[in-house]
Amino acid sequence: PSQIGILACELYVPPLYVDQAELEAYDGVSQGKYTVGLGQLKMSICSDHEDICSLCLTALQRLLDETGVHPQHIGRLDVGTETILDKAKSIKSYLMQLFVEHGNSQVEGVDNLNACYGGTAALFNAIHWCESSFWDGRYAVVVMGDIAVYSKGNARPTGGAGACALLIGPNAPIVFESGCRSTHMEHVYDFYKPDLTSSYPYVDGQLSVQCFIQSLDLCYSSYCTKSQMNLDNSSATSSKEVNLSSFLGVCFHTPYSKLAQKSLARLYLNDLARQCSYIQSQEQLDKYKNIDLRACIADKNVEKDLLEWSRELFEQKTLPALHFSKNMGNMYTPSLYFSLFSSIASHSCDELYGRRFLLFSYGSGLASSMYSLVCRRVHETRFTLLSIQRSIQRAKQKLDQQRIRLPPASVDQLLEMREHSQHKGK
Ligand code: ACO
């Protein structure tokens, strides 16, 4: 099979949210800390009527309904989540209900776990199955979702919730670029959940941000080398440098929007250090040509320069990706994919055809990868960019017009209720 990629998507937006400005007042922090400092406007929350199974079941059922794909035509289902209900039973097994009731129990795949990276791991598994000798000609589906909650304190406003389901197969309008992928993984305690009776992680917030940025540097450097080699091999013409200008959109795993802006700024610093040819400013090139990237990860002066210099690039390439994240918060595993779809929805199909997107996935602990996608005009299939955009628009409408605002005090109550009810048996 060729041109494997995303054929269709379904995004699930939980119906409840809390306003971040109200949360600032309620928490007694300085005005602007969450809305400007973190760049967050609203945070999705789930009541006791929802859990990770209901989120994933809804996303998957709607994907099947909207695309009209019969459950028997799915041969693989990979799930990514870190919202753990059971230490052995997978969320995938709950989702099998939607297949078995239609006489299909032949669906490979189980859950993938590594903090926010599980969705990407699930997606890679689905792609690899389609590319392998074990592919049986049917579609793959990837479902990812999380309810991200933190104990009371400075991490709580970076919670959120959401889920999405992706239909994967050949002749897709959004294709994974072959050979263009890099990875950095290592052992670190930046965010982890050792207390199996609690949904709350243990977090070293500053360490997690530094690990994120360092992984970004390492993935970008090796992504550029690999993808440039790929381009050199595939074209007879002279080699073309890979840099930020190669992409229509640049999407990141987004724990909070400000970190996505800092990430884009960081990639611009990488491009400065590589003296990339699209950069016009000699002053900027001179200032950072010999920068030691590893030594300046927490350097606020460098960060300030780069945020300012990359503002225009950020507004073009990353800001359009942040609509869902700003209004839903950190969704953990699906966060990167809500960013991608937000970006896809912000362009017309004609603007998208032939254009590339760069994606960076990060899961604490840690696992990270960078890869790219390209949009294409497809023929003789109902799975088009336009049908993907329509599905994203439905989710945006729900996000912008059909949610219920809860007062911050209810968030505490809901979370306390969850603390008492979770992991209490079957
Ligand atoms: N107006 C404008 N900006 C403000 C204000 C204000 N009134 N008050 C503070 N700020 C700024 C700060 O200057 C800071 O900016 P900077 O990041 O550019 O320095 C920002 O708001 C955040 O303020 P801090 O005091 O640094 O925030 P705090 O330490 O309380 O918490 C953190 C931030 C670490 C992100 C915390 O929310 C957390 O631990 N979250 C969970 C971990 C996380 O999301 N890590 C990311 C990668 S891993 C993952 O995805 C889970």
C-alpha cells in the first residue's frame, strides 16, 4: 500500500469547562498568571458522568458513524492513554464492544503507555501495521484520550481533557513522510504516577519543561539531518536545506500554549545556530552562531530574544494550531493531534495541497519523536482534506458554542468526588 496516512478524524470535546481568568481569582494568584503566563483561556473538565472509556467510546463510535466505515472493515485498533483504570485490562478491550457486536473480534492492537507520548506510539503502530506483511487490507484506527488532572497547586491550571479517533490507511489526504522521523528517549523522573490509587502525577514542573526543550533540540537536529538526506536521495536537483521555512505549520505537544510558543522560538534558535539561509537578519545570525544549545536551556535572556525574533513565524506556523489547546488545556495523549487539526482547519484546501507539517511529540519519563506530514489532493476516495476539515469544524462549533461553564469551586468538588470514587473496584 502507498500514501499511508490519516483518512478521517473525530475529535471529542467534553461539555464542561472552567474559565482560567476565574480560576486565577479563585486560586488567589496574580491576574494574568494562567491566561498570559501559561497562555490558557479555558480548561476542559469531566464530571462523574464521564471516564476515559466513555471518552474513547464516544470518539470511536462517532468516527464510525460519520465515515460510514463498517466495524468489520477495521483490522487494527491502537489506543494511547495514560488515564489508567486497571493495571492489566486495556482500554482497547472496552472499545472491542463496538466491533464484537458487529461480528468482528479480529482486531489487533492494545494500549500504549508513556505519559503524553502514548498516542504517537499508537499511531506509529497503526502505520507500521499498514506497511507490514501482516496488513490484511482493512483500515487501522487509533484512539487517544486522557483526563488530565493535577492535585491542588501550581500544576492544576495545566489540566484538561479530550479524545480523538483517527482512521488510518492508504491513499490518504494527510500522509506520513517516509524516513522523516527522529526520536529521543531516556530515563528521567520529571512527571510520573507511582501512586496507583491516585490519578494525580508527581511533577517536577521546571524539570519537565527542561526535558521537553532538550528533547526538542535533539529531535529537531536529527530530524533535519534525516529528512534532508531523504530529500537529497529523492530529487535529482541540488539539495534543499530543511528548516522552519520548509513547513506550513509546526505543531507541538501542548501542555499549555506558552510552551508551544517557546518551542517554536527554540527551533528558531536551532536554525540560527545552523545559520539557515532563510534568515535575513545578520545581527541575529551573528549573536547566536556559536551558541551552546545544551547550556542555554534555562537561559531567560536567550529565551526573551528568541520569543521576540520568532514572533512572526510563531503567528504564521504555530498560533493557528493552538485554538483547541488554549480552550481545552492539556489533553495529554491527543494534545499534539488537536494542534495538528486546529492548524489544518485554519487553511483552505488549496493552501494545504503539497504543504508539509512538522510535529513534535513529548511524553514525560521520557519519550519524544519528531516527524512530518504532507497534505495531498486525493482521487477516487471519499476521504478528502475537505471531509477532515468538516469534522474539525463540528468539534470547533461544539468548543465555541455548546459548552457549559462551571465555577472554579465546582472543579474542586468534582475532583474531590473523583479522588473518593476512583479505583474503588469494578
Ligand atoms: N502575568 C503574566 N505572566 C505571569 C504572571 C502574571 N500575573 N504571573 C506569572 N507569570 C508567568 C511567569 O513569569 C512564567 O513565565 P515563564 O514560564 O516565561 O517564566 C509563567 O507565567 C508561569 O509562572 P511560574 O511561576 O513559572 O509557574 P509555576 O511554577 O507556578 O507553574 C508549571 C508552571 C511548572 C508549568 C506548572 O504549571 C506545572 O508543573 N505544570 C505541569 C507540568 C507540565 O505541564 N510540564 C510540561 C511538559 S510535561 C507534560 O506535558 C505534562
